[in-house]
Amino acid sequence: MTVITPDGLVERHVPFTGDGTATTAALCAGSDEPHVLYENQGAVSWAEGELAVVTVRSDGVTFAGQGVRGEHDGGAGTAAHPLAVAGHALDVLARGNWRAYGWVGFELAHARNGSRAVPPTGEPPVLARFTLPRLEIRIDGRTALLRACDSRELDALERRMVAAAGGLAGPGVRHPETGAARVPVDLAGHGAARYRSAVRRAVREIRAGRLDKVILSRAVPVSGEIDLAATYLTGRRAHEPARSFLLRQGGWEAAGFSPEIVVRVGGDGTARTQPLAGTRALEGDRNADLALRAELYRDAKEVYEHAISVRLAQDELGTVCAPGTVSTGDFMSVKERGSVQHLASELSGRLRPGATCWDALDALFPAVTASGIPKDAACALIRRTEPEPRGLYSGTVLTVGADGSMDAALVLRSVFRREGRTWLRAGAGIVAQSDPERELEETREKLRAIGEHLVPAAAGPVPEAEHAGRAAS
């Protein structure tokens, strides 16, 4: 049954028994429009097109769509709280059962401290971007919710989904066999000397008492052309991520397997965060991996790094949650994430009256596990040390709903494509006890999580998607 929603869109629930990630990846592969695939442990959302866009720059927030246009001066370097302004703009632009999709770049952290980072010519760079899609599919369990602007588009969207699920759409997404050729990348050596030097400088600053911890990263270029959708599916088979995503939006293309969330806020006002800090490799041999896990628990540097991260996350949640509601439900367990295993904790609290999901994101961004402690000092050191802006890396890809819910994945273990370049990036947490060679090795371990799954672009037309299940109207 087709339903007309309060925001003027039409929607329909249809039975779905296919593979949600394979189906939506095929839709991404065949799309010429901006799109986002966002997977939350089996529940998959896919969005295409842009009915409305909200953009955050260091000098303000602008929004346009649905016959509405506006701007809010002041932006990220003032007390205006640009994420809350962006959230209000989405409320203005949309009605009904809406869901927005978007991202926040790491450089929002710099801009919030007053750095405008304006290029010599042109306008300030985009720090965050959120869209209301023209077409949307939400797959959860055995049902798919389809949304579109009118019944004709809704019927066409259902046909596209059925074709993608049955492997009938073209161009589709390839599923290379295990062991097939991958695009080679110098994960071990590129930038290694520079990174060791950066770690040594950071350790000196930490020992001088200027900060407690900083996450320093290095980028590794990918020289060959890759098939991003096929890379996403191939990598997803090898991971059990907290979240995964595949997107083309606002000049960025990326595929990633997020090991943790920055924040998740439910419609009931419960906010959760999941810091992961402390790392050892996964070798693929169970006995060896258990030995590395035991070593991880015994390593004083790794345990200290994790504990101070949890402490800061708890303090940050406390700024937006009701007194006495913040608690740690899972302390220092181990989560396996692709090529590595991490010490992991989960914290939760109840948002105080008047606080929103945007306030929670603002309090926790950037994630402590991708910035450092204290955050201002760590971000300043990152900016002085790393040769180029991070962009999406260590920012967040997120969905946000009309009911006040938000799900924000930390952007790590990802491949990025922008302005003709393709690259990977990974970092390690630096504390006073850090050894430069070990921290460099940690970046290699993390880079393998995505670097071993880069599928080369097809020389000719992309083959149709393999059979991914069945969808029925």
C-alpha cells in the first residue's frame, strides 16, 4: 500500500528477503547521483538525490531546498553551535518521517577553536554537510520501506530495488573471488620515516606535560583505479564492523568499515558512545590471536591509553546528560574489527531536558579515539604535524531522524576518493610510553583492514551484480 506522508512524499513497505548490503551497493554502483549507503549491523539505509542540503562552513550555516533558502552567520568559530543550527535547518526543511544523511569532517574541530582555514582564493571549505534525499530505501529484517516524491518515482524505485536484488540491473556491482587480484598499495613504507619522526616529537610534547595523548595518522596513496562499490562489498565480507558505509556526496567518495560509533542517540533520549583504544593485530590463527589478546590486556601503555579515553568520554557525556545517568555498561572488552582487535568500552546516559542529538554529537566530536587528550591541545598538534587536512578521515558519517535519533559512525578503516586522488589513512594513539616503531606498525595493521580489499576497476563495462537474493513487491 502506498501512503502519502506529512512531508508530501509517498512511501511503501514491501517484503524483502535479499541481501541488503549487496542490493544497495548495486544501486550505488548504478547511480549517477549523490548517494549514501549506511549499514548498522544488518539494518541498511540507502539514499539518492538531494531534495535539500544543509552546509556548515567556518563562517556560517547555509540551507536550501523544498522552496526554502537561508543562512545563519557566525558559523563554526563562534558560540552559535553550528551543528545545532544545522539540525534546526533540517527541521525547517522537512516534515514527517524524514531521515537525513551526511558527514562531518575532522576540520570542524579546528574551526570550532576559531581557525577559519580560508584558502587564498574562494570560500571557506565545507566542514559538514547534511541532505534530505529524493529517494530512499530502509531495509530492516524482512521488510523494505521505500520513499519517493511521487507514485511514479516510487514504482520505478521498487523496480530498481528488485532488479538490483536479483542481479538484473546494469551496471551493477562485482563480487570478485577471494584471492583475486587487488590494487597494490605500499602500506609498509610510504611516509614511514616521517611518521616515526612525528611520533618522537609528540612523545616529547607529552612528556613535557602539554597533553596526555594524541592520535597521529599517515595517508597512503592508491595509484590504481578501483571499483569503489566492489571494494566495499569485498571488504565488508572480511569485517564485522560497528557500522559500514559507501557514499558519493559533497565532492567526497568513500567506502568504510567503522570500528566504533562517535555517538548513537535513540528516540527516547538515550545517548551512547563506544571508545576503542588499545590495538593488536589479528593474524587469522586463533591461538596466535588469543595470545595477542592476552598481550593487549597486559600492556600497560595500551591499558592506560584506553582508560584515559574512557574517562574523557564519560566527562563529555556528562555535559549533555542528566546528572547521575552516565554509566559504563561494558568496560575494556575486546572487539575484533577486520585486521585488528581493540580494547573497547561502551558508555551511556540520558540526555538532560532540552538537549538534543546535535548537542551530544557536539560534546563528543571529534572522537577521543581519533583526536587525543585534551582535545584542543591534541587537535592543535595534529594540525601542526600532519601535512594535509584529514577531511572525512576521523570525522563521522551519520544518519539523523525526525524523532531526534542519530547514528554517527567514526570514519576509520576507509578508502577515500576526491578530486582525482584515491588514498587510505590510519593512525595510532601516542602517549608518553609510545615507541615510534610500534606505533608505525599499528598503522600498518589498520591499513591492511581496507588495503587488502581494493578491487581494480573493470577495463570494460562493469559486470552485472551477482545474485543477491530476492525481493518481492
